[in-house]
Amino acid sequence: MKYQITMFSDFQCPYCYIAKGTVDSLREEYDIEISFRGYEIHPDIPENGITSKDYFPNAKHKNVQLQEFGRQIGYEFADITAMPNSNKALQVAEYAKEVNKSDAFNTLMYKAFFFKDINISLIPEIKKMALLVGISEAEVDHVFATNKYKEILESNKIFCSDNKITSVPIFIINNIIMVVGAQSAENFKRAFEQLKL
């Protein structure tokens, strides 16, 4: 049985990256196709980002918590010094789907932010990640020259609002079952089995 999973996610959400890794690990056992849909969780952040300590008064404590959690599952998260505005990166992610480079681009964006503390708000940084997966600077410029991808993000928000989705990650499997949050592999497997009934 094929499992088509729509994943609502943001690049500044560590649980989205962790949950994506869980689903990816199940691909050896299940026929899974993931469709990424961007969901901006902090649209209030300035266009070029803001320092973490200015956005979160307890930024240092949050970093320690994230790093401790990450070590439990084998991830060495960086000290995050900047909170990015993810809108532009998410626009390019929507374009990457059209050119079959979604998974590669998304993985690089997560890693850039969480492991290298790169401010993924900035267009030069987005272009570097895009080039690494074969998306040219001209293609990125085209994304920002049109409202198409910004409007896609808006439609994603509307869909979530209509379906009472208020946080990410969210996984919708075969348009039937919704899995909320960074669930275990076992919970995803249970959802897959339910669809066979």
C-alpha cells in the first residue's frame, strides 16, 4: 500500500526536522511519498531575522534544552543565535517541489539552521542552499519576483485554520489520518496499519 503524506512544517521547528527523520526512516519498510507544505510559525519576526536573545528572553535556556533533547536522539544542535523569518525559505521550498528537489532542499535548510546556526532569512544564504541542490540563483530570484509562492503559503495557512491546525509538524496520511507532532515510528506504523483495515 502506498502512503501519501502531506507534511506541514517550518524550517525553524526542531520537532519538524526530527519527525521528518522518523518518517524518512520508515521508507525502507513502507512505500511513502511525502509532500511538504510550508507553515510559517513566527511571521512576526522581522524580514532579516532577529537575535535569539531579543526574540526569546530565555534563549540560552531554550538552546540548552534543545541540545539536551537532541543528544538523546543523536543530534548535536548548535547554539542558535538568530531567529530567522522563514517566509522566503518556505517560498523557495514550495518552488523546489515543482522541480523535484523538495526533499534535498528542505533537508539542507533544516541542517543549515539547526546544526550551523545560519540565518536562513537571508537571500544569499537561501541561494547557497538552493545552488547545492541544483536550483539556480535566477530561479530563486524568479520565486521572489512573483506572488505565486507567497500565495501558496497563505493558502497553506488557510487550510490549517479551516482544519483547526495551529502548530507543526502535522502529517496527513492518505487524506484520512492526521498525526500531530513529532511522534514515534511506532505511532506512524499504527496509523499505516489503520489505513489497511
